[in-house]
Amino acid sequence: SYELTQPPSVSVSPGQTARITCSGDALPKKYAYWYQQKSGQAPVLVIYEDSKRPSGIPERFSGSSSGTMATLTISGAQVEDEADYYCYSTDSSGNHRGVFGGGTKLTVL
Amino acid sequence: QVQLQESGPGLVKPSETLSLTCTVSGGSISSYYWSWIRQPAGKGLEWIGRIYTSGSTNYNPSLKSRVTMSVDTSKNQFSLKLSSVTAADTAVYYCARVIKSIGFGELFDYWGQGTLVTVSS
């Protein structure tokens, strides 16, 4: 079955740039989406279609994708950005089945 | 503002069927895809599947043999049934609205708050 691979954890100091990667074989053909989940809350979309930012999401959040890897970048990470981040995409089957990456715990301190 | 609310039993016995309903308010359920996603405590998100308002479904291959989704447009609701549950099915279950980029992906723009379902005798 299709898998998306993320690092379990990333740690940065406030003001530094955090980069979270997501690798998957179908990413050259499929968009990556990124969700932020804070403790006890439902996930929130922060990047869609590889690099687009929904309204209301701070400009410090950006995304890119090249080949089999998508990257979420948080430029000048803030303490409030500390959360779990999940990439999401669909496989290349005709049914476009969905799959989440395993999640990355971002620590900002 | 679209809102989603999951409802259903919080406790299910092993080998029985988990049944949840998601009620959509603030907008029509029609002409959208809708998904169920779950998250065991302390673990990651798992896509369970999606349903279109026509009733067309796609399921996670790992759960496909046990999952049934349905939609009731007259009630603005869609539902999840998961049969033969075990402790491994204990999780917070979320419902979400799907916006598709046809052929290239999809996003979840509105989520329910999630409901905890525990499988235990």
C-alpha cells in the first residue's frame, strides 16, 4: 500500500526556519497537502496543492514539492507553531485513495 | 459557516459494529465528497474513506472489508459503519468535507470536532 514518510520530529528555536519533509512515490503526479494539529484539536489545513496557502494562514508557512518529496517550510517559526504536522496525498490508483504521513512533531523552543 | 458534528456511541464491544453519523449544518451536503478520518490516542491520522452524495465510495484498502459509508441527503447526514471491531479500532473519529482537485488530490476544509470511540467489553 502507498505510504508517505515524514520525520518523527523537528526542533527549532523561535525565529529559525523549520522544514518538514514528506516523501512518497506518487508525489510527482499528486499534490501534497499539509495539516497542523494542536493538542486536542481537529487538524487545520495550512498548505494545499503543494504550495498554496489558505486565507488566514500566516505568510511564514510555505510549501514546495520536487520529485518524490514535498516540504513544508515555516520561516521564522513562532512558539505558537509548535504542533503536529501531517502531509496528505492520494495514491496513483484509479480510486485515488487517501493517505496521511505519519506526522512530525514540531518543537519550537 | 459549514459545521460538522459527529454522533454515535462512545463505547462499542469487541466484534460488534461501530456506527457514527456526521451531521452537516450551514450548507448543503449535496455535490460534495465527505470523508471519515480517525486517530488513535497518541498516534497519527488515518484516512478511512470518502463518499460522494451520489453514494459512490472509496475506502482505505486496510479497512475495506469492514467499512460501509452511506449518505442521507434529506437529513444532510452521512454515516460510517465499521464491523468486527477490536481494541485497535479505538480512536477519535473525525468527519470532514472534501474539496477535490480532480485527478491530482483533495483537501479537507471543514472538520468535525471528533468523537472518541472506545472498543471494550
